[in-house]
Amino acid sequence: MAKRSFNKKARALAPAVMKLHFVVPVTGTGSSTSYISISNAVSRLNRRFYRQGLNWAIANVKVSQLQGTAAASGSTCYVNTIPHTWTTANAWMKSFSLWKKQQDDALMASDSMETAARFRDFKIRMEFSHDLATNLSPVSVGPGRVVGPFQTGLISSSPVQLSPEWIQSQIVVPNDGAPGVTNEYSLHMVGPDVTTSKGMIQGYSDSRDRPHSPDPDAPIISLGWMQEMFDVGGDSTDVTDNAQFRNNELPYNQDAYPGGSTNFVELETQGYNWNQSTVGINTFHTGPFTAPCGLIRIDFLNQAELAGSTNQNLITVELVPGNHRGYLCETMEEF
């Protein structure tokens, strides 16, 4: 029997960093909001370009958070992602297609398609607050190669160097509110339009026809064999009214999409913790989830400093090995 031949190299997983560590120092207010871009982080650590338009498999997010300002208020932490909904998937796909078409049409019209930026990529933000924020940079945890003495508490290295370019995508709106006025906007998934950025779910909602409500438009039932079958001589008006008019409307708001400008303008929570200790650090785990576009928001509230210690929260994002250049993820087109 002939031996089965196979390509070992093709089956091997590409080497890739599987644990990403980030630090968030305690602020004077005891509260902070930070963002993680997995594609940005792994591109810098692996020296290999990963597009943002990936839905990343996350094995776990481990958070070690500082003590609370008081036992009653506690120190809280929230881990959020872009919502896992069909409106997110369709809003991303339509926004991406229009962004690419606008640029491709302009490049083709000027016969300059070959001049497109080498790493041209569709990059968005989670929500409008993210538009003004900087993504966290990966660090190494512990003393590493440095010789002490060290402060007590959680210590970390300097972050990996920043990318020369990781710039949010923009769309161009000609005749924006008036003839001859052209403006550029970045894009965010959740929330209403703001001065510098457009909401993708809201834009998708505004671009679609609405279903007819009530749907279906039921005929009036007054006679028929089914009525006769159950009519024992009494008045069946209440029964037919129930059949016709209960649950005849859509089971959701047909005008306002969740994640748009007015309805449930929220991210999706993947984990949260409440540390009531006023003297020590608390650690919790989110468990597995996926992160659309590789974007994660971390919020810390009501934190206090530990005397004589390195006052920072430590976050570890654990990724999953896979065949996408070392990682388990899918493109946002497949989301």
C-alpha cells in the first residue's frame, strides 16, 4: 500500500504570539477607559501585517485590577466588544464595500490604481469615544531581563514600539449639506453620527427599506370551516380577535436598530468584576468569546492606589492557535 504523502510545512501553524499583555495605570480619578486592537498588537509583535477586518477567537481575558476606593463602591472592571448581531455584520460589510468602491472608482478614474497604499485597510472604531482614544500597546510582564531592585506590585516592561502607520479609514462626503462642501469622516460601529465620525449601524439602518407592519397583513376572518369546527353556538368574536390582533406587530422596533443612534446604544459585555477589597488586587477571567474587528474596550472605575507599589492594572488577552497566519479567526465577510 502506497504511503500517503502530505506537506508538513502546509499543515504547520505559523509561529505567532499567543498572549498579549497590557497595563492600565490607575488615574487620579480612579477611573479610565482603554481600548485594545488585536490586529494592531499582533502586527507589531510578529512583524507581520494583520488586517483589522477579522473576527478574532479569544480564549480568555485575564484582568488583575487594583483595589477599590471603598468597600461599598468597590473597584469595577468591564470588558466589552462590538455586538455580535446581524446588523453589525451587515453594517460592516456595506460600509467596507462603499469605502472600497469610492476609493477604487477615484483611482481608476485617474488611472492611478497602482499607486494605492500598500497596506490600505478598512479600519473602524468601536464607538465615537474610541475615535479620540489611543489603543493600548503590548508589554512584557515581570522583571524580564532587567536586574532589580523592583517596586512591589505588578511590574511590566516598556511597550513594543508603535506602528509607523495605523490610521483609521475615512469616507468622503461631497456636497455635504450644501453644494460644493466636501467633508471627510471616520467610521464607528455603535452610536449616532458625531462631528468627525459616522455611525455604521445607524448608516446601515438609514439605507434600508423597512418591513411592512403589521406583517403579514391578515384578512378579516369571520366565517370558515375552522370557525365552524370550534363554534359550539357561542360568540367566538374574542377568539378571532385574539388570533387577528395579538402579536400582529413586529417583535422589535422597526425604525431604530440596536446599536444605532437611539436604541440600545451599547457595546456587548464579555465580562465584568467587582473588587470590594480596599487592600489588595483582584483577578478575574472572562472566559472565551470572539472580538469582531479585534476591538476590546476595558473600563475601570473607583480604583485606589496601593501605597509603595506599582499602581497599574494588568490585562492578558489569550488568543487561539489557528491557520490564519498562526491564529484562529475569520474575516468579517464571514462573520
